[in-house]
Amino acid sequence: MSEFINYVFKRSQTLNKIDNQLYKKYDVKNGLRNEDGTGVLVGLTKISDVVGYKKENGKKIDIDGKLYYRGIKVSDFISGHDPKDRFLFEEACFLILFGYLPNKEELESFKKDLAHRYELPINYLNVRLLSFPMQNMMNKLQQEVLMLYTYDDNPDDVSPDGTLDKGLDLIAKIPEIVCYAYRSKVHYYDTQSLFIHPIREDYSIAENILQMLRIDQKFTETEAMVLDMCLVLHADHGGGNNSTFTNVVMSSTGTDIYSCFAGAIGSLKGPKHGGANLAVAKQMKKAIDEIGLKPTDDQILTLIRKILDKDFNDKTGLIYGIGHAVYTLSDPRCVILSQKCKELAIEKGRLDEYEFYNRFEKMAIQEIKERKGINVCANVDFYSGLVYDMLGIPKDLYTLLFVIGRSVGWVAHNIENKLYSGKIIRPAGKYVGDKKKYVKLNER
């Protein structure tokens, strides 16, 4: 940026500053949040419910978190299955999209339909993925989702059934695009060997991700089950999360689902949303490098205080992975993932790392409560990075896995809004600047 632009930009910030007190004066919900931290209601949904508190006599009461898909508690959905039914993500997709639990015949038919949609358009791999590698995988996926628009015979069909058909295609194809785009990227930029494993229709999405990313295509049952669980836990999180809301806002204009997905992916890329798992991974690596895997409680507490005092890590004062916009006492996704993380850590011989994370989590929660007098909990991002690392998932793909899981939620909310709202989402903003007279150029 030139010296002149830098000067006028800094000057403009002084001239155009908005006083934070004005939000309260005009009762403007900054960040679409109420003063008590709850979210402003902007829509109705029957897809999922995120519960982290209750209200009694107008007062917010913190409670253990619960997540519901179509009225069914996610923890019950997971624990209620026979252990032999190893892969649940496809069933979660059916539940979220159609609103009820399928019987065996319906589930098998749905899984076959998804598997038949795995195949990419003719020459897509060579022309798009191998010929045009990109450094940033989230931007690459945005590009490829928009490119699929050009392969669609009727891309601007935004009817509910047309959106469902295209949405199912995206759910089925995005895992393959992610894996192949990554293999192309590391071949081109990191001079790694290029290998492309065909996607298998007899595999679940979780199994396919692992076999496409690994040169030997091998994985354990525990690995596939844990990855599948991550996809289930990321499948939806209410209509208010940023990427889903972005998708619905765009959909409300009547635009195509490919544009909606590209916008949602851009939202999820941000470190305050889907990119938080990477921030956690960096933070915890620095912590372990600083005090080792088996520090004393005092060493952990001292480090946590340094982070909060903006004297360690990125010096923002934030402990990534701790705290959530809705959950207060616990994040149900984190509770489940922590258990699965421990199982995987035992298999991988990395229990020391898991135990470090677990101790750090508990002490960070306690320190924040003592400092701020509020209840916070570890969120799903706190353990997901460690899980992905133990699965051998490259850091480039951490947030991409979030996209793969959340795709079904984006489709479901897109369709629901079309069916039962139909209005363009157009909130207002309060103007708080001065009114000024125009001054001619030669008089300034």
C-alpha cells in the first residue's frame, strides 16, 4: 500500500470512528448478540437446536449443553447405535435433510444414491484439479464449487427439489475434490509424489477420505469410526452459526446453491469460525514446546495466565478452543469428541498428549471463571485438531473436514428457508454520522 493511501486510511479512521457506546444508546445488537450474550432471533427452524442455557423469569441460567438434530439429542443418536453399525454420518445426513430416522431399507437406498453421485464430471480431475493447484485449500474449494456450476445443465434451478438434488451432489463430491486438490497441491508446491486413488462406492465418506489421502489406502476401524464421528458432530449447528446464516442470507436472494456454498466456505475459513481448530493446534504446540508434555499444575496455570495477559502465543489474550457463543457449562460435541480422542490416543500411543490437553482444558476453564466470573467450556475445536493430527490428516485439511461435515446442514437450511420463509433477508443499520453540506472541489 502506498504511503498516501496509508495516510488517508489512518486519517479516515479518526474521522469516521464509531463510538462503542452508540450500540447501547440506539439498542443496536452488535454482532446480532443481545446484551446478555444470547443471539438475536432471526429465523425459525426445525432442523437442529443448540442449547447452552435456559431463561427463568428473564434471567439467563447456564446449563450443560445439548445439541439436537431434528429433535433427537446427538449424544443419543450416537450412543443408541449397535457398535456393528460403524458409520453414522450418512444416516445423520438423512435425518437432517428429511426430518426422521430412516429404516434399514431407506438408509441403504440413500447411501447408494449418495455413492452413485461420488463420480466427478468427465475430465474434471485432469482439467480442474491437477492442472490448477492452489496454496490455500479453502479458496481452492470455493473455486471448485463455483466451477461445478458450469457442469450443471440447469444450475440456476433454485426450487426446493432442484436445490436438494444439487445439494446431494455437493455432499457426495466435495470429499473427493478436497482429497484430490490436496494431493495436487503438495505435488506441485511441495514436490511430493502424486497419487490418485479412485473413490470407492462400497466405502462410507469417512473411509473414502482416509483411503484417498493415504498412499497405502490402509486405515484402522478406530480411525474410520473417529473420523466419521467428527463428521456427525459437525453436520449442523443451528441456523445462527455464521456459515449457515451466510448460506441462508445468500439463498434468500434467489441465487444458486453453488454461490451459497462458496459464500459459506468463505465464512468457515475465518479463524473465529471453522478456522479455530488450526488456531488451537498452533496454540497447544507452542504450549507443549514451552513446558513439555508432563508439566506441573503450576507450570500449566502460569502459561494460561500468560496467554490471558497477552504475553504468550499470539498475544491476543484469547485461549483458542475455550468458550462458545451459546454453550456455557459444556459443549456436547466436545464431550463426545474428547472420549473418542482418548480412545484414538491409546491406539496411537499418544496418551500423554491427550492428558496434557485435558489438564490444560480444566485449568483454563477455572482460571477464566475466577477472572471474569462467567462459565465457559471447551468447544469442539479444542480436541478436533489433535484428533486430526493423530489420524494423519494434514493441517491444510482441518477446516476442509468441517466443510465436508457441515455441507448437509447448509443444504437443509437452504431448502427450509425456501419452503417456509421465502423472504429476502435484509436487516437495517443505524446511521450515526453527521449530515454535511457538499463543498465544491475548488473550495476544499
